Amino acid sequence: MHKGKFYITTPIYYPSDNLHIGHAYTTVAADAIARFKKMTGYDTRFLTGSDEHGQKIERAAKSKGMTPGQHVDRIVAGFKLLWGRLEVEYDDFIRTTEPRHKKVVVTLFQKLYDQGDIYKASYEGWYCSPCEAFWVESKLDQGACPDCGRPVEMLQEESYFFRMSKYAGRLLEHIEAHPEFIQPPSRRNEMVSFIKSGLEDLCVSRTTFNWGIPVPFDHKHVIYVWIDALTNYISALGYGTEDDSLYKKYWPADVHLMAKDIVRFHSIIWPALLMAAGLELPRQVVAHGWLMLESGKMSKSKGNVVDPHVLVDKYGVDAIRYYLLRELPFGSDSYYSEDALVERINKDLANDLGNLVSRSIAMVEKYFGGIVQPAAAPEGPDQELIDLAEQTPLAVEECMDRLDLSSALAAIWRLVGRANKYVDESAPWTLAKDPARRDRLSTVMYNLSESLRFITILSSPFMPLLPARVWTQLGIPDRHELQIWESLSWGKLPPGTVVKRGEGLFPRIDTGTNK
Ligand code: MSP
């Protein structure tokens, strides 16, 4: 089964400091989407990376008494360690300090300059130094930077400019012709108003710092960090180099995933640059909400961050991934709290899923010596369970196509809930007392075992460590053909399979002592 290609990216994060669970959310979400697409037959490519240039990084390095290079090497090693711990399976990790990236940025800059889309001019404007961005008066928010709210200063600089204004009309047409291009619609509306309020040409070089890619024909200037950064999505595919096979295969990106803070860069600057370069635009720019703390948006500069390493140590990867992906509703903000995390673990994972697995396996062991028996014709609640199991893959796929991960998990958990209710309705412990009802008991146990197989396959993109643990207990650790998306038609689990009870999947967390 081959459904075509799927290219998904996360933002490339700033190595100004270690990452927090806000960043982890985006990357884990992209990973779950990539895994789901892979599982359902797409030739998938998943890119993440680090955005290593700019004044912020230069300053962060200085404050630690390091060179920018030493600083980013150390922090980026931490990014990779974190993604490993969170079971993030990216296909490529691009660093903007790599020669393969710099080459493409320089080529693109030169191309736009040669064709007259980049020009040099003297510029006077309001400058936000933390954001490294110039603003015209009309875009300021009560005299402050509209992005970060901090004060701006009047600066005069000789700079290179990208003729972004030239592309405003085509950009609007594109957004209007492709309603799916910017998601969710609230963000699209914001971008449309932003463009309609007037697009200025974009200042694309700086002379105020050195830590960046020099403008190829004028080494006094370094290339503006956002042009440098956005280009990662094609430099990682080898665009414009001798071997551009990945570019040919995977571009345009299917999804650029991010939070709402950087949608404007991705849905205005990036498409305008691509138009100027004569390249295809990404299919979708998708913005999720922010993970908030009661003290506001989690951010390194505010110092109110939650360290994902600590959470993984304490609760395990699958639990953290489940919590993040289930809790953040698609498109809106959500508050992080450890209480909510513990409640999810205890309720959804320990009570609902963990108990379903352990009691089902325990009953097959108790009543049939661990051997799954064949099912007889459905009766009572059987058909309802089977129908729901068979409908769930489609329901999950529909949610995933909308990138609504939380609803996808909710759909899987409806099946978990139905299976738990089925245990109560069928009361195997009563059936077991009556030898005449042996066939009925086999059927109930078969249906439960088969439900576990469905639930595990469907959960695997979200909780990558879960499947191996369940397959061992369900007695099919080496039966790849029973663990794949294509095997999701009811009745594939072979009677005769020998189950074996193992450790509880998600131990309950004692809320009295363990918060
Ligand atoms: N380097 C730029 C991105 C360049 S992409 C070409 C950048 N880096 S960042 O380190 O600041 O990362 C911003 C992104 O991190 C957000 O868009 C989002 O994906 C993620 N998040 C950071 N904090 C977050 C929350 N509190 N909540 C949700 N996502 C968060 O911007």
C-alpha cells in the first residue's frame, strides 16, 4: 500500500537555552503525525533542527563565557538527547550552522539579489533588538514591538531589502484559493488582515552582529535570521545542490507545524520568498496553541519552564506523550498542570487502558490456561464492540487528517471504554461458573484480546513504547503482520495464541505522596 509522500517539519528551535515542554509538544505532535502517516502507507519524511544564528544566540554564548559555536554545540546536543528520550524519530536534523545549509541560503540570497528582488537601501525604522526585527510605525502595538511587547528603538541602518510588497497580491490570492493553507481559520483571518493592512519590503540583512551567514557579495552584512531559518525546510532536502533527489521527492512540505507565535513568518515571509524563487509553496502552515502556565506562556525568557526530562524520569515517555497530545485541544491554548497530568495517567492510562489489558490477559490465563480460543457467532453486545473497533481506524484517520490529535486519542479511548463496558456486560466470571457457557466465554475472551490488538496498533504513533509491551503479553511479539495498520480487520488474531500476563502497563500514581 503506497499512498504518496508526506513531508512534515517542526520549527527549528533556538539553542539559546534548553527546551521546555512547550517545544516538546510541537515535536512530539509532529512525530505522532509522522508515525501515523508512515503506518498508514505514506512515504514520510520528518524534519526538525536548530536555528543557531543571530544576536540572541551570540548574547547567550557571551553571557556563559563561550564562543557561539561552543554554546550551540552544547545546547543542540541536549536537543537531540531530549528527542531521543521522547522517542522522536526524525529523519533528519538540520543545523543552520552546517555547510549544507549555509550553501543553500547563500545561493537563494544571491539568486534573489541577481533578479532584483533584493536591493540595498538606507533604512530608518523602529527596531526591536530581542526580536531582531524592524517595524513601521503603523505595525507597532501601543508603541512597542507587536511580537514581544518590548520597547523598540529608532535605528538607522544600511540594509538589504527583500521586495516582499511585490508579492502581497499573489499571496492573498493564494490564501484565498487555498483555504487549507493556513490552519486553523482564526490564524488565516489574522494573516489576511495583516497582509491587507499593507506589506512593506523586508529588511533582510544586519550589520549589528556577526554570528550569522555573511551576505555573499557584502561581508559587512549578515543575512537576517528568519531568511536563514526558513530556508532550512529546503536546504535539508538538498535544494539547489548536486544531489537534490530528496527535494524533488518531498517538496513541497505537506505540513509546517508550529505554535501561533511564528505563523506570520511561515505564512507571509516564507511563501513570498518561495514565490520570488519560483518554488512551490508548502501545502499547509498549521499553528497549534500555547501550553500555558498559570504564570503565563511558558518561555525561557520568563524562566517559568517545565523540564521534559524531569517529567520523563518521573512518569515515563508514553505517559508524557499521551498527556501532551490528549490535553492540548487542536488550535487553542491549554494550561499545563502536573495535577492534570497525574489525573490523565491514573484515569486514562492506569484505570482504563492498563486495567483492560491486565484483566483481559489475566482472564484468558485463568479460564483457558492462557490460550486464546476461537469466537463463536456474535451475540449480545459483541456486534457493537466489533463495529466500533472496525470504525475506529477510519475515525482516527479522519482526525489525523485534520491534525486533531486530541480527538484521535479520544476516538481510541472510546474503544477502550467500550471494551471495558463489554467486560462488565459479559461478566466472564459468571460465565466461567457454568460449563455449558464455555463457548460464550471463549467468544468474550477472543473479542477482548482482539480489541487489545486494535487499541495497541491505533495507539502506537502516540505511545511508541506501548506496542512491544502489549505484544509480549498478547503473545504476538514476533507477528509483525498482526501489528500493522493493514491488519485492522476484525478476527485476524489467531485462536491458539498464547498470552502471558506481564507487568502492569501504567502503575497508578499515588496522589497523596507523589505530586
Ligand atoms: N527559531 C525560531 C523558529 C524558526 S522556524 C524556521 C523559533 N524558535 S523557538 O525556539 O522560539 O521555538 C518556537 C516554537 O516552539 C513555537 O512555534 C512552538 O512550536 C514551540 N513552543 C515554544 N513554546 C511553546 C509553548 N509554551 N507552547 C506551545 N508551543 C511552544 O521561534
